[in-house]
Amino acid sequence: MAAKRRRLTDANVAKLAPAAREYTVRDTRHAGLGVRVRPSGHRSYVYCRKGEEGARRITLGPAALMSVEDARARCLALESEARSGRPERGAVPTFADFVAGPGQACFDRCKPSTRHAATLVLNARLLPAFGALPLNRITRAGVTRWFDEYSRTAPGGANRTLDLLRRILNHAIACGHLRTNPARGIRRNPRLKLTRFLSREEIRRLHRALDPYAHARPSRARQADIIRLLLLTGCRKSEIVTLRWQDVDGDALNLADAKTGPRRVVLNAPARAILERQPRTAHAHVFPSPADPSRPLSHHLPLWPSVRKEAGIEDVRLHDLRHTFASHAVLQGIPLPVVSRLLGHKRPSMTLRYAHVSDRETEAAAERIAAAIARALDGGAVGSHS
């Protein structure tokens, strides 16, 4: 598609609407200047020029942070540098400029919640560490030092942030700014084995600890009900905390925006009873925030530390309730593919991480097997004497 041309102004650049495909509008005042508009709506200024190496397009920066006049001045500076034989400093963008411009394409296919989480990580971790560096000045040694320092306090967070950095730098390679990825080959922190789930006695203690909150103030009663629903459904915390009334369909939940895509969660009788006692309001969420009913309750569930202390299960995380659901399903003899479907996993192999059995159950199973073999041996021995 041929680039459109018009005299660029701050006002008309701000009005450029996204289309199904990326497009560029070229400036009539300065032939090399253009503004690129991505399907996501992100707009960035670019400088296009032809040289001995062929046509090149250099990202100048996001339109939200740069005026048209600043972009024109940058184009003139690049042309002056090219005529004088000095290297084009803008040829390789800084990490911050790349993320604000072409790097946005990394997230075009991501869910809004994933984009939001990535933005938080970028602002908190990656931009402070690498934002001012041109992409080709980010070194493996620098990434390793950053990763090791972050890993000392949050090994899991360091792993996830390293994955995001790799993804962005891979896109920089695709855009021609890098030849190799300096984050490639750095070993992630080992993942702790998740083997904690509640025994039947611990489940009883948890429910007894939750009982007093049934008649507490509304926000605490809702938190207690959320905790019970997590245990009864095996859902992820975000799926229950952000649950909307439109997702509740009689004896099931129709989750249109689950982590692995739309899925249906069948509700057992206790889970249905919990939902039926929630007051219906004009707001969308089943568990609204008392401060702002248009928003859901806090994801942190501040009641949880007190409840698990009272129940004597202080080493248990909220996510371990999902492990508990899966493990007890396996102990009841439910086939792994069915458990996988209940948890909303795309692959049964993912379910294996959740479906644990404790040493007590393993020992009991060994005793049952030994007893069965002993009976067979005794039967064989009797038969041989007859």
C-alpha cells in the first residue's frame, strides 16, 4: 500500500485512526518524515531515506512524546550527519524508543491483561535498567548482572522479566537493529517443585476458620466466599475475583477471558450456593469492591493471611487451593484428561504439575498393593500343597 501524503501537524497526527493493517502517512513539508500507525493505535515518527545501502527507515520516537517540529528537526539532523559522513546516531534506537515504537508489535496479539502486565514490568524493571541504552549497547554481561541482582530478591519475577526482555530483543532482531540476542542463553532460575496441597483435615480446619467471616462486614464475607470458591472449583484467583454476573449461567461459569481462552466451569452444589447468596446489584461484578463497586475486590485478598494462620496452614498459598482441587480429584480416581478439562488446561501434561499425592497416600497405596500380592502368594502356596 502506497504511503499517504499530507502536511503533518500535531492535531492531525493525533487524529490518525488505526486500521486493520499498519500504514504510514508521509509529510509534504519534509519528504523523509512520516508517521507510522499500527493496528494497536500506537503512532510513531519515522525517517525514511535512500542511501548506498538502499532504503532505510529509522524510528524517531512515539508521536505522543514528540511534536511534529521536533521530528522535522531530527530528520534535518540525520541528513546533516549523513552528508558529513558521521554515523547516524538514530540508526539504532534506544531500548525505550524501540519499546514505545516498533517494539509495540510484540504485544499486538496479546490479551489486554497481558499487555497491562507487560507494561508494569517494563516500567518497573526493564526501562530503568536498559531504557537509555541503544539496542546495540545492551550486552550479555549487562543483562547477566541485572538478572543476577534481581534474582537475589525475586527469582520467579526475574525469570518472567527475562522472558519479556528476550521477546522484545528478538523483535529487535527481526526489525534489523540487532544480529544476536544478548539475553539468549542466560539460564533461568530453577523452579521450585509445587507439591503442597491440603489434606482432608486441613480442608476442615480451613472451613472452620472461614465460618466466622460469613457474618462479618461485606468485604470480608466476600473474601471468605472467594476462598471457598477457589477450593470448590479449582479456578484461578483472577477468574473468581473478576467474575461478572454475565459469566454465571445456572450450574456453570462461562469464562470468556480465561488464561488459556474461553472455557466452561461446571459448578457443584456448594459452589452454586455461594454464588446464589451474593447480593445482586446494578454493577457487573459478583464480588465488587466496597470502595468502588464498578471494580472487583482487591486481588490480594487481605483476609487470607489471617485465615491460614487460624487454620494452621501458614505455608499454603492461595494458588495451592487449585493444587488441592486437582490432587483430590486424582485421589478420587478421576482420569487425568478430565481433571485437565476441569482446570482449563490445554494439555494434560500441565495438569501433572498440579495433581500431587502426599507421602501418606503413597504409603497407603504401597500397603494395599503389598496386601494384594501377599494374598496372591498365600493362595499360590495353598494351591501347591493340595
